[in-house]
Amino acid sequence: MRSAWRESSVPEPLGYLLAALSGRALALAAHRAGRRAHVLDLFGDSDMRSHAAASRVVPGSLAQGFDEAALLAAAEEIAPAGDPPRFGVVYGSGLEGRPEVLAGLCRGRALYGNTPETVRRTKDPREFFALLERLGLPHPALRFAPPAEPSGWLVKRIGASGGSHVAPASDASPAGPDHYYQQRVPGRPVGVSFLADGRRAWVIGFGEQWPWRGGDGRTFLFGGSLQPAAIDPAIAAQIPGLLDALVAQLGLVGLNSLDMLVDGRAFSIIEINPRPGANLDIFDQAGERSLFALHLRACEGELPESCPPMPHATAMAVVYAERPCAVPVELEWPDWVVDRPAPGAVMEAGAPVCTVLAAAPAAASVRALVDRRATAVLDRLTAVDTHSRSAADLAIGL
């Protein structure tokens, strides 16, 4: 099943236009798959540029996304539209709440991913949770007016990502039309990474998630994830079937993820992210496990029959600045640091600085390792004298 935005006569693209708030993970995945990446994002990190044939930094913010005019102009500059299309489009975070911008990005280019209409339906809480109801799938209660007792509720912005838009309802002003309220339910955050062909799903794996460690239970900013997640076999056995039903109803294609809260043998579905995301950092590898290549094939209607298991546990964690800081010009980044900011970049408190990766034989040990690495980066950034030229001062060790 081809995306509705693909034409059967479209040849293999010359390259792929990748658009995401942070484009490094997609760029690396495309590089591993042997595809040319033309990247648009907010940061222009140095390692993203090293994997891209071309890239541009687009004005915008994590909270509000891309500036539409600047995004479309930059797309035309590095991956011009054509008839027939010469470039494919693969998008990540930042477009879920703006299907009209996604539609503009895809004009004259071949879309490898969910259509704007599928994205709209998937991220519209009224439609999505009504679908869960019809299918008899568990989910938290939902409402669009402030609850009488807000202490057990969260308020979320429609179409947002990353968790920065989530807040306890008791802390929030009355929500506008682009927000909704969701009841708080117990459980551990777990993401299910899966491929879809418009009719059925193929589960890649389960990832444990956690919020930024600077949070105090009132902050829901995405902090990191690891695989494999600890899942009761009874829950794991239900996931393929419910994903098949959701894929068939929504027409999902390519790489997606389902977020849920797991509490023992019970679970509640929170949302679907209808695009590649942080799962790339814990599940992507070269060869048969290339998620970029599998994503392209799934968008063309082909799901894998099998895939080699991950050889070890893996984890990623986003490092946020705990106070204003500057990145030393000669800082020596270890191999396990990605999303590397430009030398001399100044970070505001709360801004994402970089991402750290880890691999270990077991989930418990990989979580401990990725936490130590995140701490090592923060300690170095806050302790180093930015005018120092000492290699010992500027190295991050572990």
C-alpha cells in the first residue's frame, strides 16, 4: 500500500528531505541506510551536519515548532520540489500539530510517512480517544472543560511533543481550544516502536521512558528511554493485535510509536506518535535493523518477516542545562555524546544541550551507565572554565 501522496511512477529519490525539531537521529539513520540526507531542524548540531549532504537551521522553537515560511523556503533551497518529485520527505517531531505545514512541505516531493490527514486524525484527541472507545481499548478519561477537582488531572496541548506542554491541571490557567485535560493514571511510561503498512503493524520493541531528572513530579519533559522495557508477557501478547486495529483504522504507515502507561498487568494508552522519534537512538542499527530502510519499505507496503534481535540493552538520555552555560570551544566530546552543539554555543537553563547514549548487557546496567554519562556531561559543563585551554579540563571522561 503506497502512501496517498506517492505516485507509482515516482523513481527512487535523489535524496531525502528530513524535517524534525532535532534532525540528527534521522540524519544518522539515513546515513546508516546509505541514503542522502538533506536536513532541516532548529539546532544545526555538528554531528547532524557531518551525516547530511545539505542542511539548514530553521527559525522556531521547541514549544511552537518551525516558522512555516522559513521552513518551506529552506526546503526549496536544499531539496527543490519537482514534477516528477526528485526528493522524498521523511519527517520527525514538530509537525504533528500542523498538518497544513506538512502538506506544504510535501508538495512536489514524495512523502515517506503518514499523510497530513492521518496525522491530524491521530493527534486530534477527540477522534483518537473516540476510536479507542470503539475498539474497547483502555485509556485515561478525557475532557475539554476544566475538571471540578483538578488535582487528579493533566492539561496537554494538542499536537505537541516532548512533554514540555504537559502540566498538572491544578497549576494551569484555563485551557484554550488547543488544549485538553487527561486524567492521571498510575503506571510506568512505555513506548512501543512499530512499523505499519496501512493495514497491519509489526512490533520492533518496547522502550522504557522517563522524564527529565530535573523534574519534581510536576515536570513531564522527556528525559530518556531504554530497551528492553520490562513488560508482563500478558500485555506484550495483546499489543500486536491492538496495533493492527489502530493501523487499519488510521491508515498508519512507516515507523511510529505508541505511548502507554503500564501498571503491573494493566495498561492505558496515552497517544500515538505518527512518525519516527527517539526510538531511533535505542533501536536503530546498520544492516537488517536499519530503521530508516525499514521505514521506507513499510511506506511502500512491505513489512519485515523477521529481524535480528538487539544484541544488547541500549539507552539514550537528553541532557538539559540546569543553569545557563556555554559550550567550551575546545571541549572534547566522547563518542557516546550525540546532538553536539556548536563550539561556543550558549545554553539557557532548561535548554537541551546534547544526548548521551549507552549500551550494556542488561537494562538495569544500561540505565545506570546512561545516567552516569549524563551527570558527567553536566558536571563538566558547569565546572569548566570556558577560557581554559587544558585538555584535562576540557575532556569528559567516564
